[in-house]
Amino acid sequence: MATETVTLEGHIIDSLILAKVLDTILQRRGTFTIKEMHVGATREDASTATIAVHADSTQRLTAILHAVQPHGAVVEHAVDCTLESAPKDGILPDAFYATSHLRTQIRLNHQWLDVDAIEMDLAIRVTLNPPRARTVPMADVKAGDLIVTGRTGVRVFPLERPHERDAFAFMAADVSSERPHHPMIADVAKRMRMIRDNRQKACTDGEAACDPDLGTKVLFVGGPAVIHAGGREALTWLIESGFIHVLFCGNALAAHDMEASLFGTSLGYGLRAGCAVPHGHEHHLRTINRVRNAGSLTHAVESGLIQDGVIASCVRQHVDMVLAGSIRDDGPLPDVITDTRQAQTAMRAALPGVGLALLVATTLHAIATGNCLPAKVPTVCVDINPAVPTKLSDRGSFQSIGLVMDAASFLRQLAQALGWEG
Amino acid sequence: MATETVTLEGHIIDSLILAKVLDTILQRRGTFTIKEMHVGATREDASTATIAVHADSTQRLTAILHAVQPHGAVVEHAVDCTLESAPKDGILPDAFYATSHLRTQIRLNHQWLDVDAIEMDLAIRVTLNPPRARTVPMADVKAGDLIVTGRTGVRVFPLERPHERDAFAFMAADVSSERPHHPMIADVAKRMRMIRDNRQKACTDGEAACDPDLGTKVLFVGGPAVIHAGGREALTWLIESGFIHVLFCGNALAAHDMEASLFGTSLGYGLRAGCAVPHGHEHHLRTINRVRNAGSLTHAVESGLIQDGVIASCVRQHVDMVLAGSIRDDGPLPDVITDTRQAQTAMRAALPGVGLALLVATTLHAIATGNCLPAKVPTVCVDINPAVPTKLSDRGSFQSIGLVMDAASFLRQLAQALGWEG
Amino acid sequence: MATETVTLEGHIIDSLILAKVLDTILQRRGTFTIKEMHVGATREDASTATIAVHADSTQRLTAILHAVQPHGAVVEHAVDCTLESAPKDGILPDAFYATSHLRTQIRLNHQWLDVDAIEMDLAIRVTLNPPRARTVPMADVKAGDLIVTGRTGVRVFPLERPHERDAFAFMAADVSSERPHHPMIADVAKRMRMIRDNRQKACTDGEAACDPDLGTKVLFVGGPAVIHAGGREALTWLIESGFIHVLFCGNALAAHDMEASLFGTSLGYGLRAGCAVPHGHEHHLRTINRVRNAGSLTHAVESGLIQDGVIASCVRQHVDMVLAGSIRDDGPLPDVITDTRQAQTAMRAALPGVGLALLVATTLHAIATGNCLPAKVPTVCVDINPAVPTKLSDRGSFQSIGLVMDAASFLRQLAQALGWEG
Amino acid sequence: MATETVTLEGHIIDSLILAKVLDTILQRRGTFTIKEMHVGATREDASTATIAVHADSTQRLTAILHAVQPHGAVVEHAVDCTLESAPKDGILPDAFYATSHLRTQIRLNHQWLDVDAIEMDLAIRVTLNPPRARTVPMADVKAGDLIVTGRTGVRVFPLERPHERDAFAFMAADVSSERPHHPMIADVAKRMRMIRDNRQKACTDGEAACDPDLGTKVLFVGGPAVIHAGGREALTWLIESGFIHVLFCGNALAAHDMEASLFGTSLGYGLRAGCAVPHGHEHHLRTINRVRNAGSLTHAVESGLIQDGVIASCVRQHVDMVLAGSIRDDGPLPDVITDTRQAQTAMRAALPGVGLALLVATTLHAIATGNCLPAKVPTVCVDINPAVPTKLSDRGSFQSIGLVMDAASFLRQLAQALGWEG
């Protein structure tokens, strides 16, 4: 009979963590004794539990400890993490530790150390002098890099459920088209206002003055339906009003937006007239050709070729844009990063400081962004197809909400909640 | 070789009718000679074509004539329709003519006679003195009723494509979530205003003063998501402002609406608070119980039990309500017609005068209503699930448009377009 | 400070019940002391917990007890339930207890008594001599009936998670199109075989010989797409082979099935030819007319009018059929119950003994059936639209699984797993 | 009054081309006189029409001619096409002619010349000595290349409706979940058999022996759900049996397939066990890491690391694989082309000879492939979400069919129709 003692700490009752840990032990044919349990008297107080886990073999015990670790269970007499060298450039040691998107620490020289730039499905690279741990994508690892392997000496911190009701107190799993969207949009608007204020404070009074947990940037990730469906004016207003600070999109959103500027159509559909224009698809291609000729989005705007819309406002407001290529692109436009790995790197570089992510009407970019976001960043996923918000909310963050509605209605209502009169 | 001459008349070029007729003849292995063709010089002018249809057997010729008839092809030396008596109550002659939802005439005593109350999938009952033809549902036929059989002496008038662009100039097949909804909602609003004005004229200056083609009633058909999703206030405003004159719904919409009035929730979801209320589903049941106790919706409102919302406004504005039962109803509420055939009869009785039908967030009621509407009534079908508008627009009317969006966003934007400031 | 002691018993750890109860107390601003806790050593052993709940007012304490009751928390010094007379026919006392679909007991004369025919959203009617409790729909209550009110003296038994993996060990929430369906269909087939064997045993050796928990009937609930989509042959084989014992459907499934028998089409689509047949929709109406003329489904089959298919097999195999009407029906066919309340009553009458429910390609009938089924009956919901299985699985039963696939593929694969060679 | 005479030739009646041309003229406020019309006596015979088009200005006349050109109308006294030099590398002349996916000719030195490698939304590059025309993507054009501009001297050939019924005689618009899939899958299987035979003939008797219209390759384009959903075995069998010759997919399908080979899971879901495996997502990452270590897919298979499944069979059967990267990729695997433009080039290079394209459970790759396919290649799009086949069939080819069903059911039924006994 093998035994090991683990401890749990935090809001382990209300977040169901204790229950899940005990159940996980039994499921894997272990048994347990609760050696100590202090339950906090109120929801605000933390609780602790000390649990002896028993199993009939060391192998089974290891499997159990492995399984309870993502719930925050820490083996009591903690040991340091194990490190192995990457065998080649771009290749991890076979037993590398794969990260989750939750706050994570490793134990190095008897000290717990935060892992920087946490993101799911990466490895952890360690440098020793000074001791530092940071996630690294598989393709970026170099031969000889020290990589965390196995599971000992690693602990993760489960997200705790927010205490006050705001939009982000909704359970993620709760993607439903049978709920009123209005209160949620109001809460999103409130947070956007708070982040804009926080950003202002950082600008005027210095970084130290702002609330780092709140963040100083709103990330907008959008698909072409944002333009098709009639959300262009509202989104432009949001950018002009300083509510959006980072834009991730593909070739199509940008091309449709600039087509609307040059021809008044989107993929040949007359946005104002509300009807199809003959040979309209040509507008799409001619737009791309002219902007390519301008050399860059910035030059297309500054030269006066593109005078209004999402891209023009982003250029004028110095919004950080990452345009990532895909295999269905026409053209593509200048500034589109056609190498998908380089595009991922550019996206990651733009994330620090993001305090709210709006993922609207795009499956590809929404999932790609979701993969890079730490669990703690509130995320709103909007799509007419319930499968997309559901996929996102499978990430299992309390901070993520899904709205099943069309992009234009969302953007119009959001902009109205922030003062737009369009 | 059998031959018969048919004539086509109307906008047979631009509506593709001529092309379809010729193709249908060839498809069924017939041949044809175009004996005469006058093509109107402009889109406004009618064209005519006289076509001799040839086939190698009388049987084949009959099949061809049968197949071209729905496109408006009329056999030149027209003969009277054939009539047979219904053999029993509720049973039609086996060869009964099944109607489409297009304007239809039968030939009786050498005269073409309009079929009243045209609707798809019914039979035509004829009375002789005076000559009258009217649709009859299978279940309502009485033994001995004279029923049109076969296909001779029946002609239908294909819908012609509208000439001016308004919302109802869109092709029905064009259900897409990639189009801006805004111009279409604006056009729907415009038509609602026109119908309200027309109704006003009928009230003040008499029926003769109003435009009968435009209609004097707007029909709203809604599912429970109208309330869940947060469309209750906008819909109430539309009713109070005189824009809605007939309401078709089920037990659930009415119960959710009155639950919101009594408890501020909808199926237990706090509409204002934006979060679930414990045991909220009980509110639904208690609402139904209390309204049953009041005896009728009218009494529930007039007694002060129900003070606001959709049902209260319908009662106050004398909106004609048909609540049709279904097997998933709790209760049901008083005034719900639990017999589905009686409910269909009540729906049919409310349709004359309807000039616009809004079908929002309901599959069952939308399809049931679609089945009863003549093709000429403009119809807007709104659903978050594209399958529903697609099903509706398979009816093949130029007058039908589908919007893939959530009910609340539609109602809010429609009400805003008509002056709501909510 | 008000205090009350509650007890929890059963698999309260692995089913997360304990955690949910503690969290519910804290959420509603109560506090608690765990007075005693015995955790079962293995997953098979039950656990118990005795918890003192504290709140700052009696009102708040009542609200908390109210909220933890659905998780199975029983107030220790239990008192009898309260009873009130129904004020009128069809009207419940305002404070009536609304049932869940979980096993429920009431306390009457110091004795716990099972509530018969448990089903969600009904009231509990009590007769005293001898003491009996049974659910009653609102509309069926008579003036003077004794109805349970409030929440004292009522306890419910949460479902416990199944221990062995079979299809019904899947979590309900797990509706996903990204999972292999094959293992689940195999498990459904296995259970169908077990139920058929159990039924055989009941027939040959008497009721006492069979396993009552397993059930002796499989319920099939289907929409018209079962026929359209090409599932008719597989379903007919399942019925002929004795795997289906109850059929719930609407007018459309039956009409399409018999249209296929008479004309080889379904709504005019040639099932064999794989292409549309001209004027095919007439076949639908002529089928209904002929079967109406036959007077009943049984007579239509026995007279030789309908020779094969789902309905013919149901008649021959003495399958218990409930055809419920809806407002979109043509005809309807004889045997369709047009009154929705009578249809609900007929559905309820057919449920005792059902050990597996297959809900295929129908929203209306699936939800209506789901409302009537006790939580313990394993339920499989199949639809091409993920919204339908999701809605069903919101019922919160561990016993319910959703498959996102087309009806025909499901039926063909299920029949193949049971030996069909079609 | 400006006038120009155009001619139409081909199956212009049954394909509705004549009707559309006449309507287009009227819509754009032109008028017309039919100068001559010979209608073929049977469906097999071609018809011709000579039409004088009148308009009140040359500008309007030009717009009309522009609009009727895609329907095959050719200006009678045809002139040569106009050519302009590309101003820079990667930039087209502003007025470049944008291609459709229909067979196209340009007129050069009084001769009509076919455009090679036709594909939608590209430009046409001309070389003069000898005269050659070929499509060119915008990004591949070089400064000075001769590019067709405007619309004179270009004619396209509308697709003609197939005469015999097979799967590809279905109308594309007809995406429906209410149709039986079986006859269509049988027709797809039949065509796959024909292409395999044709390929055999080309191999044994030389290219000249085979039917070039039928094609010698089947292209399979798949998303990861092919593996998740349980279609791996059937697809592997199809490859092993020589029915698939080109594979387009992304990183995910390949990684899931090889994960199944190494760990028996797909994204951590136990394919055989039918339940989730703890920390299963790690399997995905470890698979990618090990295959990266192998250096290439071919080496991973040949070294014995990957022993079965889709990729292993493709390597063994010399299937031409194009793995295109996207921004949501983990890793990625070796052989994934991370540059999206290079990936498009690789896809185009693999298309010649393709006689059937199966697009299964992928939006991104299906649309990207659809963009590159000439209209004449029969295409089958399979997805559980009806939006994907609908988008594809908007391409407007008679040769394209959509099936709304899950990937695994499709692949299993297709393989069974071809002799699989799994």
C-alpha cells in the first residue's frame, strides 16, 4: 500500500475542487483519509484540506497524483521539478510537462517560481541564473534548453469563481440562445469603460498608477461577417472612441472593410442599398490589388486611398493590428503575415496587458486566440452558430461567456451602450 | 403524336416562366413549336406565348400539361373543371385537386371563377347556385360536397417579381447570415407604417378608402425565446403603438410574458438581474396557476393581476390573439385552444386582411402559419437557426425573407426604426 | 441567529452533492458547521454528512433550506408535509409544491411515502385512507383534492452516477459532434437486447421474473425526418425484430411512412430514385385521405391498403402507438389525438415499464416526452441540430446522452449493431 | 440609342440561360429584339438565339453587355481582348479581368484561345509567341506580364445541366437534411469506382487510353472531426483500396490520426473505449513532438513509429499529401506548409487530373479547395453544420452536392458501398 499526503488550499468548497479531488481519487481506485479540514466560514475565506491518498501500487498512486494535480492538489513534501535538455532544435524531451492556461509554479532549488507568459499546450523552459521559468512553443525550443518534465514540483492554481456578479460571473458552460443578451452586453460595456480609464491612468500617471489585474487593452478578434452583416460603423466608432487597442483578424475582414470604403460594397453586396451589385466580387479583388499597390495598410490610409472604416481608424488610433493569413485568402493584402508560425508569434507579442478579449464571428481566429490567452483574461465569444462559443467555453474558464447572436447586432448594441448614436 | 396548344401570359420572361415551361416539356420527353411570341418591350409590359406541345402518346401529353400547369400554362381550348362528390364526411374524392398557395381560378360553366381563401394543400369545394369556389380542409368536408378533381379547368397565377426594390423584392432563397440586416429591417418598418396608415384610413373613411392589396393588419407569430432573449419590452411597445393587430403564439410565450410581469423572471431566469433565480421554474407554473384561477387572459389583465407586457398590451389594444396548444405545454393557460384542428380554424379566421406576417423564433407556429398564408402576403421569418427561415422560404414566394438573428435584437432594432427609444 | 440541522446521505462525494450543498449555503449568505462526516472508503460505499446551517434570520434560513432540498438535504427533525385543498377544478393552491423528475418522498403521519408516477413540473395529490401520494397535472386536479404545499416534509433523491461504464455513464452535458458515435450506439444496442430479454422473461416466467429497474419496454419517439432521411427500413426492421415496444410520433411521420408504402415517395421525394417527383406533395395528401377513408391505422393495415413500413410493423407487432396532433398537421390521419391534453394523458399512460427512450429527429415530441420521463430512465436524443440534444440534456440526468447525427445514419448503425443486414 | 447584337448558343432553353439574358437586359433598362431563334427539338439539341440589345447610352449598353457576358452571350462582331502590362511584381493592372471557375476563352489575333488552369478570382496572363493564356494569382504576377483587362474578347461557357441522373445531376442549391443520403452515397461510390478503373487504364494502357473528362484522381479534403468522430478506419480502408489519390488537410487531422496510432486516443478521447482519458490532450502534443523528431511523415511511417491509419496508408499508397498550416496549429508536424501562399501553390499543383472532390468536415480547407477547383469537377461537401455545404454550393455548379451528416457516418457508409466490411 502506497501513501502520499496532498494539500488543497483556497476556495475549494465553493469551486467544487475538494469534491472533484476526492472523486478523482476514488475513480482511479484509490482511497483517502481526510486528515484535516478547515472550512472558511464565509465565501470570502479560504479553506484547507489535508488528505492522505492510498493506493495498492506506486504506479497507481502516481497516476492518481497526476490526475489530481490540475485541481491544485500539491504533494505535501514537495520536491523540485525535474529538468531535461531538449535533444534538438524544435524537439522537446519526450516527457515534457504540457502547460494548462492556469497560473502555474514550478519548484526550483526549494523555491516556488511563477511560470511567465502562461498559455495552454506549451512546454516550460527554465534558465538557472537567475532562476526563471517561461512557456516556450515546441517549434521555438533550441537544442540544450532546459525543459520541465514529468509532474513533480509543478503546481497550478485553479481559477476561483468571481464573488460579485458582473458579466464575468456567468458560468462559461452556459452558452445559450435562450437568455437575454442585454445585461451581459451592459457588463461588457462597463468593463470596456473601466479598462479605458485604467489605460488613461497608465498614460498620464505612469504604469504604476493603473490596476494590472484589470488590464489596459481590449482585444478585438473579428471575422469578415462583422463587415457583411453590417457591424462596420459600430466597430469603427468603438475604435475611434478609444475602446479597442488590439485587432486580430484575417485578410478577409480587412479587405471587406476597405472594399466598403472604395466601392460601398462587401463581397459585392451593396451595404447601403441592401442588394447585390453585379460583378461585385470583382470589387473585392480590385480593392486588394489597389491596397497592394499602396504597399501597406498604413500607406493606403495615409495616402488617402482608404478614408474611413475599421482599418483606417486602426491606423489613425495606433491600434496594434495582427493580420494572419489563411489558405483561403485572395491576394493577400500587404501586412498579412502569411506564415502561420510567425503570425502566432505576433499574436502572442500583442497579448500582454490585454484585460478583455472580444471574439466576434470567427472560428479560426477565435480558437487560435483562445489557445494563447491565459485563463484569467475575461473573454466574450459572439457567434450566430452556438458551436463556436461552446468550443471556446470548453476551455473551462469562469471568465468566459458566449453570446449566440449576429455580429452586427452585438456591435451595434455594445456601441449604443457606450454612447454611440448610430 | 398527340398535340395540345397552351398559352402563357404575363411577365413570363423576367420571371423565367417561359424558360421553365419549355424546359419542363423537354424534360418529360415532349417537343414544342413556338407558334407566337410577343415579348413586352419593357419590364412593365406583359408578354404572351402560344406554344404547341407534342408528345408521342396522350398519356405523356397529359403528364406534360399537368407539369406545366403550376407555371401558369393554360390549355387553349379550355374546358370546365371536373367535380366529384365527397364520399363521406371528412373524406375527399381520391383524385381531388390539391391547392397551391398561389391565386387560382377554376372554370365552371365556361367562366373562370376565383377560388376564395386560397391556401396550400387543401381541396376546392364548389357550390353551384350562385357559382362559388372556396378552399376546404380535408377534415371539414361533408359527404356530398362537390370537390374539384383532376387538373382540367384549373389555372394558377404565378407570383410576379416585384418591380421596385423594397424588403420584399429580395429573393426568398437568399437566407444568409452574411448580409446586413439593417436595410431589411428598415423596409419592414416602412411597410408596418404603411399598413398602420392604411388601417387608420379604413377606420376613419371606411373600408373602401383603404388599399386592399396592402392589407390592414400585421400578424406577429412568436415563440417563447422572444421573452427569454429580452425582446419583451420592444414587442410590448410595438403593440402599444398600434403596429401589431394579430398575435399567434403558444402557451409558453404567454406564460413567460406573464411570469415576467408577476415575478420578473422568464423560466426562472431573472430578466433584469441577468442571472438564474433559484427554483425559478416554479414561477412559470405558479403564473399559469394564478392566471387559470383568473379564468381568462382578459380577466387576468382587467382584474389587475397582470399589469404589463405583451399579453396585457394585446388585451388593451384589442389585438386578435390565437393561442394554440401543443403537447409540451404546462397547464395550459386559459384561452389556449388545446384542440389542434380548432386552433387551425381559429388561425385561418384571423388571416383575412393580414398584409404582413412576422414569424419570430418559433418553428412550430411559423410553419403552421406559413401553411395557411396565401403566397402574396409578405412574410418575414426571423430565427437564430438558419434552418427555420430556409424551410419557410422553400415555400417559393418572392415575398418571403429570412433573417438569421436572435429575436431580441430583431425586435429592438425594428422598434427603434419605428421610433422606440428603449 | 437561526439554525437547523440537515443530513445528506448517499454517494454525496463523487456526485458532488456535498460540495454543491455547502456552496449553496454560502451563496445564500448562510454559514455551516460540519457536525459529522463519514466518507465511504470506496466508490460503492455511501457517505453521510450532518451539517448545521446557520443564518441571520429565519427567513434566510428557510430560503437556504429551500435551496438545498433539491440536492437531497433533509432537515433532521423532519415534520410532516403540509396539505391544502385545491380551490377549484383545474386550480392548485397557490403555494403548491412543484415536482422534479427525481424520486421523491413526502412525510405523512410520521412516515415517508414514495410519490408515484414522478415527473417534473406537476403537483402532488394525496389521499389519506390508505395514505397515497401521486403526481397530478394542474388541469386534472379537482376542487377539494389535497395537494402538498410548501417544502417541508418533502425529500428528493438525487440520481447517483452509474458505476460501470456503459453508454449511460456518459455525462449528459457532453453533447458533442466531435466524439465517435460508434461506442455509444453499441451500448444502446446492448441495452436494447437486455430489455428484449427481460421482456421475454416477464412474458414467459411472469412479471416477478424480470428486472424492474431495467424495464421491459423501449420507447421510440420520432419526427418525420426519420422517413425523409432514409431511416424507414432500419426502423421497420427494429420493430419487426421486437426491439421497440412504444411509439410516440405525430401525424407527419406516420403519413410519410404510409406515403412511402403507397407511392414510394416521402413528401414527394422519391426515396428509391433519389430525386424529386413532380407534384409529389399531393402524394402526402392523397395518402392521408385514403387512410382516413380506411377509418383507422389498424384497418388500413389489416385491409391490405398499407403493406409495409413503420406503421404496418407497429400494427402487426402490437406496438403501443400514441400519435399526437399539432397545428401544422394536414388531415390529420385517423388515430391522431388532436387534443394536446388528451395526447399528454395517452403518452403518460404508455410510460410505465419503459427502460430506454430513443428520441430521434424531433424537437416537439422529444421535449414533450422528456417532460414526462422520470430522471432514472436512460434517454438517447439524436438530432442533426446540436440545440435539441443540448436542450434535453439540460434536464440534468446522468442517464441522458445526446448524439449529433442524422436520423438515418443512427438507425442504420443501430440496426446493424443488432444484426440487420440492410 | 446604342445597339449591339449578341448571340447565344447551346442548351440555352433548358439551362434558363436565354431567360436570364433577356431578364438581365430589361433589369438594366435596356430593350431587345429577338432577331433569330432556333430552338433544338430535343434536350440534346443545341439552340441558338441572336438578340439585338438596345440602350439609351453607350455607357448603359456597355454595362448590359458586361452583365450578360457571364451567361455566355457573345458580342457578334467580336474583337480581340485587351492586354495591359502589370505595373509591378504582385500588382495587376487596375482593370484586370477577374476569372470565374467556368471554361473561358479569350480572343487573340482573331482566334479564340482556351484559358488554362481555370479557377475563380484570378487574372489571365497571356504570352504571345506561341499564343497562350493561363490564370495567374495576383501575388505571382511579375512586372511587365501581359494581363487581360476589361471584358471585350473574353467569353465563358456556362455549365450545362447533366442529362442523365447520377449523384451529380442534383441541383447544388438543394442542400437539405431532409433527404435520404443513401442514393447519393451510392452514386459517389459508383463514380469512385469509375475513376479508379480509369486510372488503372491510364497506368496500364497509357494516358491516351483513359477518359480525360472523368479524371484519374479522387481528392479527399478532411478536417480533424474525421478522426474524432470515428471515421478513421473507413478512410484508411478507402486509401488502402486505392480509392483516394490526393489528400488535403491541416496539422490537426494528421496529428489526431497519428495520436490514435501511438496512444489509441484522439485529442485525449479514447477512440475504442468511448470515454475521456485523463491528460489526454498531452497525447496530442507528445505525438507531434515524436513525429517532429522523426523529421518527416514518410520517415515516421517508414521507421515504424507510425504503423497504421490515414497517414501511414497515404505514405504506403503514394497518395499526394498537402498539409496546410493555420494559426491554431500546435507544433506543427513536419511537412506542414506554414506559409499559406506556398500551401495554395502546392494545392493547385495537385489538382490536375482530379475528377471528384470529397470535402469532409472542414470549413477552412473546403472553402480554400472550392476556390481552386474548376466548376466542372464534381464536388461533394459533407458537414454536420448545413452552413458549410450551403456556402460551397453557392459556387453555383450543377456538379456540387451537399450532405448534412457527420463525417464518420458518411465515411462508413461510403466504404461499405465500396465493399468494406468494417
